[in-house]
Amino acid sequence: MAEAEIRLLRLTWRRFLWAVRNLLSSDRANRAVTFASLLAVGILLINALNVLNSFVGRDFMSAIQARDFTVFWQKAFLYALVFILSTLAATLFRFFEERLGLLWREQLTWYFIDNYLQNRTYLLMGAEGVANPDQRITEDVRAFTSTTLSFVLMFCNAFITVISFSGVLWSISPLLFAVAITYAAMGSLITALLGRPLIRLNYAQLDLEANLRSDLIHLRENADSIALARREGRFRTRLHGRLQDVVNNLRRIIAVNRNLSFFTNGYNYFIQLVPVLVIAPMFMRGEVEFGVVTQSMMAFSTLMGAFSLIVTQFQSISAFTAVTTRIHLLSEAMEKTVASAPLDIFFEQTEGEVEYQSLTLRSLDSRRILLSSLDLTLPSGAQLVVTAQDDLQMLALFRATAGLWPSGQGKIRRPGIEDVLFLPERPYWPPGILRNALLRSGRELTTSDSEILAVLDALGLRKTLDRVGGLDTERDWNAALSISEQHLFSIARLTLANPKIVFLDRPGSSLPLHAISGALELFRQRSISVVLMSANGETSLPFDFFLDIQKDGQWLTGPHKPEYYLEHPRTAS
């Protein structure tokens, strides 16, 4: 077997053990053990009923051969009773299997969601090269838990079946027992050789399908921009390429499945014939009753089903191996992200001022210095405008202050995370009613409508509020509000949160100067410090200090003087 396929199988086993330990160490462990115990009892009961059924069936068929009506009706009644008990046992077994599968899926999904959100892993994990983490957390976890549980129960049932029916088959004919073992061993080996490419192909298929779906979601979410830019043709080409990748890989999977089916279908058909070829001559010689022939067929088929799991389930096993590996890589990427979180930029909490000490920021590939050894203190309540020749330099400072820039060193002193708010160039608007979007969590019941309306009036948003239907209206705000309105409502949200300092990333790209001036005055009235990354002439507004970042990362700072930017127009763009 190829090295890559052996590695995938090892990862499957390791990840299975990890997932079981994770479940047993969670707060759902007691319920999981209860369901697992009921399933174990179910496996033993079902196998006991199957063994009993084989002997009842043997006597039932022998009674027919002997034309013994008394025994016939007795065995028919017993046969029906066994069927009823088997139905009840199988139904309850399936119920407990589904409950345990749901419990495991819930626990594992919460585990990944918690880790995905912890320490902003969702933001930093892209460097680990894990594609489509959303699909892995939802669809792959669902497939992993349900399929794993199904296989575990299948193998446990197969083990009990082998023990139960080996004795039955041996009592009928040691030769038939030997034939069963040899037949199953040869079938498993040939199936593994024919089907091993499925492991690699199924793994690739999951990512290819996710890539196609991701592009379709991107098309829907950016419909207006794509239509305005008339990019349909290029997007059609891209989607066609994604679809072609999916189809080509599926063709390879279908070809392997075809070759595998030639063997497995023939293998399963001959299972019905083999026991008859061995036992029928014994019946013809008068060595056994006719019921033994039917019993041998049932016992042989049941035992072969247990021995031949690789043959009958190889396609499912290969898909399961791919899903398990994707889950493993997701977990591994999360662990690496947390372990490799940047520690070169240190943070210290202050009462109100912001201070940068020897802060150096580099590009993400570390090849370029964006900001060199910045030493700057912004007093509480002051307002600072930042300019740079390259927007990336301002973005790096903005994100580094939020703890999101991974490449740099130095020290940042600022108020605690609850007292510092950041407004990106593209505001984020969550789903829900407008009131909840405007208020920080926990303040929905403590902030009066009059306070909200006062802030909205100061920003000139009352007409917009009336247009959208009021504070308790639920809309798709990205569609209902223009980008400038989204920005102004976001400024209202910052104001109502009443932090000690706000960082604004290039608001001039969406707002006119008079709107920005009104926002700055609102913050000043509430003694909220402001750091504004300039984009479109904000330097003409009254700030207390300025920071001008040069192309090579050097910088200038001091009291804000608009005439400085008239002398250096490059920084005002």
C-alpha cells in the first residue's frame, strides 16, 4: 500500500481514539456510557436471537420434510416469537445508536466551535492551509460521528457474530468453517487491492465539492459588485473549472467503484452457493437432515457477513477515512494556531491613555518594515490622525493595536478590551433587530430609547431610522443600509458603548468630511479618545496630534497642524 494511504489509515485510527477520549472526558460522558452500554446489551441480544433463529429454522424445515404437523405449528409459533423479539431488539438498537450519534455530534461540534472562536483562531488559522473549516465543523463532524459509531457497532457485532456462529458452522461441518475463513480472507485482500485508490480520491472529492460551493456562496454574497463590474464571464469560467474538477475526480471514483463492484457483487452472489456445494452432498448421502442445509446457508451467510466487512463496506470505509483525516487536520491546525500565536508584541493595560513603545511592524511575509520603532503616547481624551503613504502601514497599526497583526515586536499599552472599540473600513452588521445591533450585549434593557435617539439625531440618522421601520425592525442591514449609513450607525454603536478609546479605519472612504467631523465632535463631548486612519482629507479636521508614517517605516509625530499636510500632500491621499 502506498505511503500516503498508510498514513491516512494511521491518522484515522489516531483520530478515532482521540475523539473517543474527548467524548469520555466531556460533561456528556455519563449519558454516552449509558447509551453505549445499552448498545452492547443490544448486540448480545440480537446475536443470541439470530443463533436461536438458526436452530428454530432448522427444526421448522425438518418438520416440513417429515410432514409432522404438530412440530411444524410449534416451530412456526416459536419462529414468529423470535421474529417479534428480533424486531423489538433491532428497533431499540437503532434508536440508541441514533441518540448516541447525536450526543457525540453535539459534543464534538461544540468542541470545534469553542476552539475555532478561542484566541481568534478563526482569523489566524488561514496560514495553516486548512480549506473550508466551516464544512469540516458541520458536515465532516456529522459524517465522522455517525459513520464512526456505525462502524464501531458493526465491528463489535461482527466479532460477537463470529464467536456465536463459528460454533454453529463448526458443528455442521469443519470443512465449511475452513472454507468460510479462506473465502473471506481472499475476498478482503483482493478488495483492498482494488479499492485502495478510493481513500485518496474521496479525500480530494470533499475539498473539491467544498470549493465549488464556496465560490457559489461568494457569487451570492457579492452579487451587486459582480453585476456592476460585469465579471459574470470570468466567474463563469472559474465555476466551470471548479465543476470540471469535481466531475473529473468523480469519474475516477466511479471507475474504481466499477472495478470493485465486479468483484464484490460476484463475491456476494457466491456466498449463497458455497454452503450448498459443501452440505448438499452430505444430505444426499443421508448424513444430515434437510433443515441442516438451510441452517448452514444462514450460518454461512451470517458468518461471511461478519468476516467480510472489508469487502462489503470498503467504499464506506474509504470515505470515512477521508472524513476522519480532514477532522484530524482541522484539529491539528487549531492546535498549531494557538501554539504559534504571536508573542513578540506585548500588551499592558492602562487607565485611559494609549502608548506604543518601540513598536515595529512588518509585512506578513516579514520582508518589509511597515513601521519602525514607534514611540508614541496619546493622552486620555485626545484625538490622533494617522497618515501613511501605503494603506497597509495604517492597517497594520490598526490591527496590531487590536492584537490581530502577527508580524512585529514591541509593546502596546492601552485600556482593557472592553474599553477599546475598533471600526473597520467595512462595518460588520450582524443579523437581528436594529436595537440589538446598536447596543453592546447586556445593555439592551439598561439603555433608554431617548438615549439612542439622541445619538442618532446627532449623527443625522433619524430619517434613516424612520425609513427602515424603527429600532425594533429586523432586516438584512447590509442590503437595507448604504455603506455610509452602515458606517454612521456603527459610529452610533461605538458612542452608545461609551468606551475610553475608539480606532477608526479609513472612515473617509465611505463618509463625507462633515459626517466625520460630527462624529469626532460627538466623541469629544463624551471624552472618548480617537485614533483615525486617514483616507480622504480628514487631515483638514481638528485633531490634537498627528502621526505620519513614511514609506520606509520611519515616522513623524507632534501636535496636529493641517498646514503640514498642505506642504506634504502625498500623505493626505
